[in-house]
Amino acid sequence: MPKNAQIRSVLIIGSGPIVIGQACEFDYAGSQAARSIREEGIEVALINSNPATIMTDPINADHVYLLPLEKKSIVEILKKHQEMGRPIDAVLPTMGGQTALNLAIDCEKAGIWEKFNVKIIGVDIRAIETTEDREKFRLLMLKLGAGVCEGRTARSFLEGKEIAQEIGFPLVIRPSFTLGGTGGGFVNHPEDFDKALTAGLHASPVHEVLVEQSVMGWKEYELELLRDNNGNFIIICSIENFDPMGIHTGDSITVAPAMTLPDTLYQKMRDLAIRVMAGIGQFAGGCNIQFSVNPQTDDIIVIEVNPRVSRSSALASKATGYPIAKIAAKMAVGYNLDELMNPITGTTSAFFEPAIDYVIVKVPRWNFDKFPGADRSLGLQMKSVGETMGIGRNFQEALQKACQSLEIRRNGLGADGRELTDRDALTQSLAHPSWNRLFHIYDAFKAGMSFRTIQQLTKIDPWFLHQIEELIELEREIEQYDLDDLPPELLRIAKQKGYADRQLAHLLQVKESKIYDYRQTHNIRRVFKCVDTCAAEFEAKTPYYYSTFNNQLPITTDRPEPVSDLPGNESVRSNRKKIVVLGSGPNRIGQGIEFDYSCVHGVLAAKEAGYETIMINCNPETVSTDPDIADKLYFEPVFWEHVHAIIMHEQPEGVIVQLGGQTALKMAEKLTRYGIKIIGTSWEALDLAEDRGHFSDLLRKLDIPYPKFGTIRESEGAIELSRELGFPLLVRPSYVLGGQNMKIVINENELEQHVMKILKDIPDNNILLDHFLENAIEAEADAICDGEDVYIIGIMEHIEPAGIHSGDSYAVLPTFDLSENVIRQIEEHTKKIAVALKTVGLINIQFAIKNEVVYIIEANPRASRTVPFICKAYQEPYVNYATKVMLGDKKVKDFDFKPVKKGYAIKIPVFSFSKFPNVNKELGPEMKSTGEGIYFIDDLTDDYFQKIYSERNLYLSR
């Protein structure tokens, strides 16, 4: 069936602010869907309250509504489109996670879609209700002949107790209609049941839970499917959880394709998936189905079905190169699989199951350090804030690359001298998984713990454990040599297993550069392979690459050839002038989707300026790693060795580092040292802004006030300095993002304790002590500078006082009660500092205002967290302009700035404290929010503004 001609206008519902359990993978899906539907000449309207994402950018949709995700917002949009004479014909709610689905169901129950004659597409609401209602789902699975856990749904405390008595322990509790496993958990002992049951009943919006037998320790698999209107199915990929049942899939290390799944069992699972999908409803679109397999008997049970685009869909899209959301959106407007082309090859049908000749490993990224006192154990409730993905020709290579991407100051899986050696601590960690269990499995093998013990404690499939054990054996062999007598073949094997030069340098006790030189001498070099959806059977039109050492290069001592000429290399260098944009790596608190927004706009602006654009990033959830954004995508760790290899191969004009947050900025010094040009503000200027001593000298010269401060490198000097500066003090390390390790201290004892903590976490770092300005107002400004002229794109005033991290503050644009005198000082200081730092591109400056005097807290000559918020509020593409300034393509005076200024925009911080019930909601200099929303008001009499203004001191802590 071709496109449905009755659909002329579609409303896409987004997922709102980023929270743990529902992150930017849905913005990626929504962005793809919007572009896909617009290609069909259909008008797209989009509602989402998240200003940080590219999804809510005008480049994606004809009408973007930055409104709260509520029924009244939907009614407002539907009415407006009717009045415009272009009514909404259909709504697509499957791209915005649980938030979008719940809103669509609420609107359906309220009769809103029927009243406005809007058709729901891409999903069958009854199918959703069946899969979310645990009892309906269980009964349907039994009817379809699919195995399920023994259990029943409880709608009251009494009913829950009765079911538990029938089934016996251990049990699992799963609330209906929640996302990210909220409220769920394992109950191994009767005495823990009452508390867990109460929590589950409260967490479910319909106050019902499934109480069922526990299959903890069984193997877990997922299949990602697409189905069209004719009932055609394709399996996009199989995904295996490295961690057994008991850990939420969002917190599990996952591998694609499944590594330990025999073909007979895979075929059985595939048939079961198709039967289940056909049985739950007749809809076209993406679907994810999770299975559990008993490792002793191979019995399969169905755990969960998501008849929509899910978290795994983004991973499966990036893993295979098959754009699931794009194809699902086309099917939602009427097409069938056999009528569509695969956008990656451009020549094969979309009705073609992807084949992959490499291995994908996803490793989640946690931020427990932001929540002191949090329960760090992993279970049914998701707790990770982001993820990285590694691509390799084997599991070990992909695993090491994923670990190199995490940015937790590790160089891969081990081989860096940071092993845990305490046997009791290792035993505890293996039996009770937390964020570092993967590293502790490696440590346990290294410490001599037996394979049998490790397998019994973790229940991880022996195949995966053997892979890690092999790494330890290889390391022991390497350590027997010096670099001079190391057989080149042994080093090549290590590189083929994903080892970074830094890890090998640690094993051989030499500098990293020595390993690099040795590799060049012996022709041990990476080549770049294409992700093409078809295992190289057909040519790919989309240049999407990863690197590997699993090639057949002869070991020689001849002069190295260019990578383009190496056998097995599939990335051919063009003759066009090129720009590399460094991405921001995995999402974490302090560095989220807003930097991906900036990277995408940077790429698009560089394209407009005539450059071939090259994106380097390793985050599978984001739009920057969509293969159709940049001219070339390298899905690689933003880790020096990988970045350097790509730059040496591509020979770009330069590298943009100021759009990818601290991840990209950290590369600036090394790039400069290696003679690689940084596009925009130089490393020297970036370093000057980070070096508090030099920066304060500059402020003194410019006659700009700043709080009294001092720098120390050890705890002894801290007490002496504190007496000179006076308490309270703000204590913080240099070169961190999101206020990491920042704290306000009020006495010598607290000061000493915190300095010791910083030195333990980040050795050899300068520690800054600032006199903290109590009860000061905080404000910040973002600006574009070309080295001479400065244009301030926005000045925001924080509702909370100084002392709460800017990412955790409500911020109002424009300012709401600063005097003209203060605003004039902010403008003057911003312009002076931007020019003095020789800024080329974006700069963010934060201020504290006390007694009408504006003090400088800090300056960051880079894209900031607030730039997308200002772009959305004022409806201008400032990152596009800034990138053209960085490239020297335009000057500030070449732009005709026309911000749309109407009322006020409020940036609303959004927290995920519900995942950590034991943690106080205290706010201080270290950032804790996971996302943000935007809310527009006409004036300051607005009830919402009045409420948050009255609570401005409520959570201020240290």
C-alpha cells in the first residue's frame, strides 16, 4: 500500500526533558521520524518541552511547539491548526517513549483525537494497553503458546500478599505503565515483601503490579523488529545481554549480534517473536521484544514487548546502520517494507534484514558520584545516565573500545594499574553488581580467582568470561618482554583485541608515543571499515565508519603507505577541504544532549560554508551519530589515539573542539602540541580561561571585579590560604564540567576533608579556593565573538541565589529584576573578556551580583549548556552563526540578528531523584539535574513564576 493520501499533516509527540530511563534516544527517533515524514510532502507539527535537543529545532519540523506535555497543550495545537485551515490529520506517539504514549492514551480516553478527527498512526493503542497491563499481557502470551513467568497482577496490598503466598520466593515485582523499571525489584525474602509491594503499587500510575516468579540469573536476549501493514516482518538485529536477568537492560552491557545463541534457538525465538507480534495487534512500525532463556534447559519465556520505538531501537539503528525510526515513520503513513529503499545502500530494499560482519558492545555510563548515599546496586530500576558503543571485528576489540569511550579515566578494560586486589571486595562486587562489575571481573581473573567462582558469582555466560580471561593471559605474555624484544605479531594480536597504546605502554613500562612509533615501524596500523547493513554484499552510499586492526597487513619495516592505500581500508579520502567536529561522548550529568545539539548545528553550518564535514563520536543515542548528518561519520571513541588516527588519515583543515563540551575541549592541548589546527578559539585562550591564576591576572588588568581566590596543590596550604580569604569558601578542581567535586565549605575541618577527596579523585590537579559570595544573585551571558566584535545572544538571571550550579538553577531570559546599571556592567564585562581571550566563536560567562557590583565567577570560551535554550527562546540559529565565525567564513557584523523577544522563557531543571529515594534533594555547586524543560510566560505575575520564585532558597545546600 503506498502513502495514505488522506494524511496531509502529522503531529509527533516528543518525550520531554531527559530523565534516567528516558533519554535522548527518543529525540533521535523523533528527529528521524520528522525528517522522514516531511520527505513525503506531509506537514509536521511537533510538541516537546525540551529545549536542549535538536528534535525541537526548526530544521526538523514545520511547526515546533515548546509546550508542556499535557492534554491542554494538545488541544491548543489542534485548535490552532484548525483555525489556520490546516488541521492535523494524524498523531504519531511512538517516537517519544512512555511519556508520549501515556499522553496519547490520556487524549484517547478524553475523546480529544475523536473530537478533532485525528487518527493515531504507527501504533495500536489496544496493543500498548495489552503489553503494559501485566495481567492482560500474561494471559495473551499463554493463549499464543509463549512461555511466561508464573504470576498474577495485584491491584491491592492484600491481593499481592495472596499471590506471593501461592508462588513462593524469590519473586519479582513489576508495576504497570512505568518506564525504566521504576518501582520494580526482586524480593528474595518474605520479610522484604511488604515494603517492595507498597512501593510498586505507588509507582504504577494505575496502582497495579505483576507479582511473578524470579528468573534471576537466566540469560537475556532482545530482538528488534519492524512490521508493515501487510504483516511483513524483518528482524533488524538480535541483542544479547552480557549481564544475566536481574539487571535492567538499560543498565546491562549488551552485545549485537547475540554471541552465545545457537541458530536453532535463534530460529525458535524469531518464530516466537513473529507469533507474539501478530497476536498483540495489527499495526505497522518498530517493536522490541525481550526474552529470557534458562541456561540449563534452553526454555524460552517472553519477558516484555514494546510495540513502539524503544531505547534499544536507537542502539539497533546505530549497530546495523538500518534507520529504524525513519522506516517506521514511513510505514506509519502507509508504506510497506517492499515499497521502500534502504537509505544506507540506496539500492537495496528496506525489506532486507541487515547482516553485520562486526561486533557491537554497548556499555552504560553511570553518575553515582553525583548522589552521595545512593544505592549503587543494579537491579530492575534503571540508573545509568548514558551509554557508549564500541564497534570491532571481534567482541574483545568492541569491548575495549566501548570502555575507552566511557570517560571515567580508564584507558580500556584494565591494564592501567587501577585494579582492585582485595579478594573480599571483589567477591562482594561480583555477587552484587554495580557500575564497575565489568572491571572487577577483569580484576578477579588478574587476582587469580578461579573461573568457576567468577561464573557462579556473576551467572554470566562462560563464553564472555573466557573472552576476558584471554585478555589477562595475553597481558601476562606481553609483560615478559621489553619493547625492544617484543615480537611484532604479539603486539598486533593485542591491537586486534582492542588494546589502546596507553594500555600497552603501561604493560611494557614505556611512553605511549614509543608504542605508536613501534607500530608505525612494523606497519601495525588501523584501517577503516564501513557500516553498510549488508556485510559488504552491496555498496553503501552512506559513509559510516569504524576502525579495526583486524586486517591482513604484512608486518614490514618499509615506509608506511597512506591509510587510503592499505588493503581492507574502506574509507577513501576525498580532495575536498574538510573540517572535523569532535562530539561529546556519552551523556552524563553536566554534559548532556545540549552539546549534541551544538555539534549537529556545527556540522550543518560547516557544510553550508562548503566544507566536507567529519563527525567523531561514540554515543549511540544521539542525532550527531546519525549517518546522514555529517558527510562522514566515524563511530569511534573520542579518545586521543582514535581521534589522531582519523585526523592523520583525513588531513582536515582543522578540528572544532568548542561544541562537544569538556570531552572535546580536553583534546585541545594535544591537538595543538601535534600541530593540528583548532578551528575557532585557540587552546591557549581555552587554557587561560581554565587557569584561574592567569585568568584573574587578566581580569585585574581589565579592571573587572572577581571574588578573592587562591590556588593550592596540597592540603597543607589550604588552611593557610583560607585564613587569608575568609569562610565560606567554594572549593573546586580545575578542568571539570558540571561542577564535579565542587563544594562550599564553612570551616577548616570541612576544607581539609574536601581537599583530600579531590586529591584522591583527581591527583595532580590545581585546586581553587574562592571566597564565596553569600546571598548574591547569579546571572550568565552567552555571546558570539570574532576576535574583534562581540554580540551577546542572551543574558539570563537565575532564580536561585549563587551557590547552586547553573545547570540546576531555574534561569529566566531575559533578566527579570536586574537594574540597568547591573545589565550595563554585564554587557561591558562580557565584551571586554571575550575580546581579551581572543575568542573566535562562542563564550559563556557567569556572574555573581552583590550590592550592585558584578563579579566574574568564570568564563568558558565554548558552547555552553544554555546556548540551545537561547536559540529556541529567541528563534535564531546562533550555533550556525558561531560556527561560520569560527571558520572565518563570516564576521559578527555580517549577521542580521533578529531575536523574537516576547515575554520571558524559563529554563526548568529536571531531576531524576526518584531513582535514588535515599538521596536528599539538596542542591549546591555540583550539578545533579539530568535534563531541562522550557516554559514561556507573558509577564512576572504568572502563577508558575511566582511559585518557583517563592521556593528559590528551598534546596540550597553545600
